[in-house]
Amino acid sequence: MSKETQSHSALENKGRNTSRHLAKRYASERRFIWYTRVAILLALSALVVLLFAICSRGYTAFVQTEIATTIFFDELEIDPDGDRDSAVLKRANYTGLIKTALYKQFPDAETRQQKRALYKLIGSSMGLELRKMILADPSLIGTSQRIWFTASDDVDMAVKGKMPRDVPETQRRLSDQQLSWLETLESADQIRTVFNTMFLTTGDSREPELAGIWGAMVGSFWMMVVCIALSVPFGVMTAIYLEEFAPSNKFTDLIEVNINNLAAVPSIIFGLLGLAMFLSLFGLPRSAPLVGGMVLALMTLPTVIIAARASLKAVPPSIREGALGIGASQMQTVLHHVLPLAVPGILTGTIIGMARALGESAPLLMIGMVAFIVDVPSGPLDASTALPVQVYLWSDNPERAFVEKTSAAIMVLLTFLITMNGAAVYLRRKFERRW
């Protein structure tokens, strides 16, 4: 065989080997692409299943069942002297007026036990609602009014279909007689479902039909205010010093390592730190949004510092060199040229850090914000709870109606978190500059 033939054969073998290697590489790339697609599909499927499970359980909490009955505001019961004195009007037995109206409509409730079961169809604090009506408009005294009352949680579950009616009496919360009364009310158009405004406008309650998340939302708001006021200024100033002014030595290297380590510390450790320092050492009020915000600020500070340093580092060195070249000082260069260009990234990192802080519950449990708080806080020093802690409290409650309340609170919390993360993405795309 000639040398030309041998060379040609070698080239053919080399070409075939190269083709095989290319085919294997392309096949490997195609497999990798399919693996990533399958992984993304699985992640999206898990997210969809999670959101569907939460929303399917919680959307019914945004509607509430109401029962209508005709109330006669007997003047002899409410204001026998006719003076319309507010002190006298407050002491009247409004619960008795509701019971009288129900007993009149259902005279078959004869025994004390039956009357008690009948009154349980309506929320336990509806007498307070009648008192508010009379105090707001005393002219109702002596008249008969058709009033819509909030139904009890058991009736609410039955109307929404969350409590089966075709099971034995021992397996449901409503008795056969209560179900018959409920069916009578439904046939008489005295049952309706309306938007549950109390869920978004009231504080917590032991009664599921009266429980709301407004107190927890206000508590979370005050905590975020305190957290932002502490973590953002200190975090940005620390990042500016470390990135622009600090000398490169072992001490600054130690600080950087510790900041990175603090960002990975479990959040409950910060709760223990807050318990030891702010409550035990400084004697600050327990369960106050001020303490909760300070603890969350400690937890968020490393994240803000790292995000701010990354944003400052992303500014091209030519910006600094140009400012220094025209006579600006180092401080003027940082404040007038570098920092404005880094603000979008700093803002994005700050919002993401705040979103993480909003969803934290472990550090808040350590400082006593797990207490049952009915009143809506009016300031950062009042006792309060937070949205994630409210979810925890309701999830631990055995009442069936609190299941939908828990899911609805999770929906509200996820709405805030998604909104904050969406705002971070929007601000980053709107203000970022490409170099």
C-alpha cells in the first residue's frame, strides 16, 4: 500500500472518530437540555400543586355565611326610662333580643339544651353588633329590623360544603335538629354568603368566624418599618466602607468572612440573640414589633451588606478614575458617582432581604410574639403578632374552620412576598445599566 493510500485511510479514520465524538457530544448536550427541562417542569409542577392545595382550602375564608332574623328593639329592655343615655344603652341585654327573635321563629326549641343549640347557629358576639347599631342610631329603639348576623363557624362550614350533612350525627358538629333549623332558614332565604370583610379588618379571636389578620398585618408593618430603618442605613454604610475605603488587610478579611458566615446562620439563632440582649439585658417590651424589627434587622443586615457590596463592585472602575481625574475627592466620587449607579442593585437586594424577613417566624417565636393578641397594635411598642406567626397559631388550632383561615393567611402572605419580589425584578430591569 502506497503512502498516499495510507495517509488517506488515516484521514478517513480520524474523520470517523471525530464524527463519533461530535455525535456523542451533541447527544450529551441534548440529554442535558432535556434533563433541565424535566427539572424545571417538576419544579413548576410542585409549585402548582402547592399553590392549588393552599388556594383550594383557603379561598372560602374570604366569604362568610350570614343568617337573617327580625329583631324587635324593645324599649323596655334597652332604655326603660327613655333618656337615651349612652351608659344605659351600653348595659342593655342585646343578646336576649337575639335569643327572643330566634325562639319566636323556632318555637320547637323548648328545653334549655335546645335553646342553647339554637343560639349556637349565630356567632357568639353578635350582641355586641346590636349594641354598636343602637349606639350609632338610637332611633332604632322601638322598631323591628331585619338584621343579618354572622353565622357560627359550624354553620359556615356546613353552608360552604366543608362539613358533610349526610353522615351520622355523632360524626358532625351540628345535630340533626340544628340541621333542620338550618334547612328551614335556607328555604326562607335567611341564609346568604358575603365577602368576609372581618377577615381583613379585625384582629385574632378564639371564635373562627370572628378571627382576622389585620392585627398581624399591622404588626408585620411596624416590624418592617423598624427593620428597614435599622438594616438599610447601617448595611449600606458598611458596604461602602468595606468596598471603597477599608484597607486590604487581615482584619478586613476577617470582617468579610464573618459577614458571609452570618448570612448563613439559622434565623432562630438571631431570635436567641434578641431574647438575650433586647429582652433580658435591655428590658424592652415582650411581643413588641420594635423588638421583632430589631431582631429581623440583625438577620437581614448581612444580606443587605453583601448585596450592596456586589452592586458597588459592579460599577466600572472607569467611573471612579474619571471622577478622580477631574479633581473629585474619594468621598465625592463615591457619593456623587458610584453610589447613584449602584442604587438599583442595592434596592433590589434590600427588597429581597425584607421579603425574607417578612416570612420569618422562628426568631419571632423566641421573643414572645407567639402570644394570643386580640387588639390591633397602634404603634411599635404595643403587643402584637406577625403574619407568619399568625399562620402558625391558626395551624395549631383544632377547629375545622381555622384550616381555611390558615390557608387564607398563607395566601395573603404569599401575595405580599410575590409582590415584593416582583417589585425587585421590576426595579432591577428598569434602573440597571449595562456597561
